[in-house]
Amino acid sequence: MSEFLTGREKQIVRSGTTSEAILCAKPSLAGSVSQRACVFCGSRVVLYPISDALHLIHGPIGCAVYTWDIRGALSSGPELHRNSFSTDLQEKDVVFGGEKKLYASLIELIDRYKPKAAFVYSTCLVGVIGDDLEAVCKKVGLEKSIPVIPVQAPGFNGTKKDGYKVACEALATLVGTSDREIPKFSINILGDFNIAGELWLLLDYYRRMGIHVNATITGDGRVDAIRNAHKASLNVVQCSGSMMYLAKLMQEKYGVPFMRVSYFGLEDMSEALYGVAKFFKDKDLMIKASEIVKEEFLRIMPVIKEYKEKLQGKKAAIYVGGSFKAISLIKALRLIGVQTVVVGSQTGTSEDYELIQQLCDEGTIIVDDSNPIELSTFVKEKKADIFIGGVKERPIAYKLGLGFCDHNHERKEALAGYEGMLNFAKEIYATAMSPVWQFTR
């Protein structure tokens, strides 16, 4: 692979050709034009869906524009989160400091919108000029009697994954500040962001099982529920890359165990239900979980079978944010007869990449922290028919003349749960089999 930058060789492997573990969790190589985002962006995508909180960005207006409405996170109530407020720091503020501007902005916004809490995000500029974010937040919090939480996220401090940790630390200051009693079989869902309303599908499954969902962190999130999250018996972690740190913090401080799940694909969705029932060791819960799985399989599998017959021989390339999501996608594609020939992620772990190598066919290209040139090369080499990724990968697919499936956090169609699997199969079929491709190849 001499065509790639020196220093990236160990972050690219071919399944079945080496026993060495893929190198990951390292800073992006200078000059590679990595697909990763910054610390600030990482913190925003995690905290953004808390819909009854104020989100104020202390920095230039560009940072607020960049992350405005950054997730397709729907709310069943308040929509304060969809406003991207900014202190709009200018040259004068760089010279004299922006603390007075931040204080005035917080007071005005809290008085106007009456939020349950406020998250204040620092940016690169604030990291340079040294505004005391914590002091201002503490002062306003005391004056207004609501939690005002500093999110220390200057973009240059690392990558999007580091931003996840910053967000979890901010959330940890809220957890445990309420003490309401909750039902016996109670869980928190961590790391689902209610993209296109997916969370509501999951809540229905657990309701049918007899499980009470105490807090959703952070999809359709509410401050009061997060404050009482420590009362749940179990944390069910969907997006482990963004929320595993909070799950571990809650286990250490409050003794709440956690379970890692995925809600993408029939196999993983079913295991997520069975896993919760097994945790509570309750026979009735397991019976209800089995009934739900049976009912959904009987409804979905005939449709899946039709898609599989027509999609046999098609190839897919996957490049997503988290490697755990990539694992579920490989399984889901196999269920509908599509072979995965390229798979990668921005924030994968060595354990997840090891599992990906076991799942993939021999010769599948597996890549960590890739860039547009590499991805284009891989897709052309493997003759993929469809590219599954996010907003940054869409232009790559279109320029190469192949189908694209949006699996990013801006999408508008639910892909999680049983209904989501149907939507996914339908989208893959419609895209891969479109007659338009005969004019592009």
C-alpha cells in the first residue's frame, strides 16, 4: 500500500492476511486530511439532544454555525436545543477578554427561555485567550438557581472522541443531583440520540417487555431525568464510543452496572432485548422479550428474503464514526445478501477491529481514521456498489458514481430497531438496484 502516507500502514489491514492488530486511537497523521472532527464538535453532538437545556457556545459565530442542528435528534416536547446560541467573540474580545460578554449572554438567555440547565461550550479561541469559563458559570448558576455547566472543549485539544469524554464529564455533574423513586425494572439508555425518532421505537419495545426507561441520555433528553439517572438498575449503552466513559463513571460512583448493545440489525436488536431480560433474571420479562422477537421476525423476514434474493452479489463499503456501529452494519448487510468489502471508522477500538476481522470475508479492507483519497482508492479497487457513511462520504460516492446510504447523525429516516432494519433493506435495495447506474459506469 505504498500509495498511502508513510506512517499509516498499520492503520490499514486486509482481513485474513495478517495476525497483527490494527493500529488505532492515535492522533491523525499530519497531511492526511482526516475525516475526524474536533473536540468541540464531539461534545456538541453528545449534549445537543438535551432539549430542555440551554446550549451556549462561547466563541466565534462560525463554531455555532458549524454545529447548528448537528443531529437529526427529535424531541417529544421542548425544542430549545435546536437554537445555536453564541457569544460571537470578535477581535475586541480577544484583546480584552470575553467573560463580561458571556455573563451578559447567559443572564439574558436564561431570563428569556427559562431552561432547566445551561451548557456553556468553550472553543479554540477561548482556549487561547484564557477566559475563566468555570467562574462565570458558577456565578450565574448561583444567581439563577439552575445548573450552569462549563464544557471545556477547545477544538485543538484532540479529536471528536476526546469531545465525547468532555461531554460525559459535563453530564456526570448532573447525575445524582435528584433522588426520585422509580419502578423496579428500570434502565437508562445511553448513547442513542433519537435520530429520526429511533428512540421512540426502542421505548415501545421495552414498554412491551415491562421495562421502565428512566433516562435517555441524550436522545429526547430531559435535565430532570438525567439528574435522577443514578437510580436505574442498569445502563444500556448503544453508542459505546460516546457514552462508555459516563457508564464507567456511574458504575464507579453509584454502582450502576452497564451493558453494551446495538440496536441496528435484527440479530443485535433482539440480543439487546434478551440481554436486559437476562440481567433482571425475570422469567416474565424473558417470555415477553421472546414474544416481541418472534412477532417482529414473522413480520419482517418475508420482506427481507425478497430483498436478499435480488441483492445477491452486491458489495458495500462502510465508513462510519464508531466501529461498534460498523459491526452491526456488517451483520445487517449479510442478512440481505450484501458482502462488505471495505469497512472503517473514525474512533474504533482494537477490540472492535478484531471482531470486524473475524466477521469479514478474506481480503476485506479494514481501515482506521481514513481520508477521501484512501477511501476512493479502496472503493474503486473493491468495485463496491454502495457506500454507507456520513455527510463527508456522500461526495466521494457521488463523484465515483455509486449509490450512497446515509447512516450519519443528520439523517431523517429511522434505521434502528426492527422497523429500522426494514427501512435499511429498502434503502439499500432502492439505491444499489437503481437503473441510473447503467449511465455512470
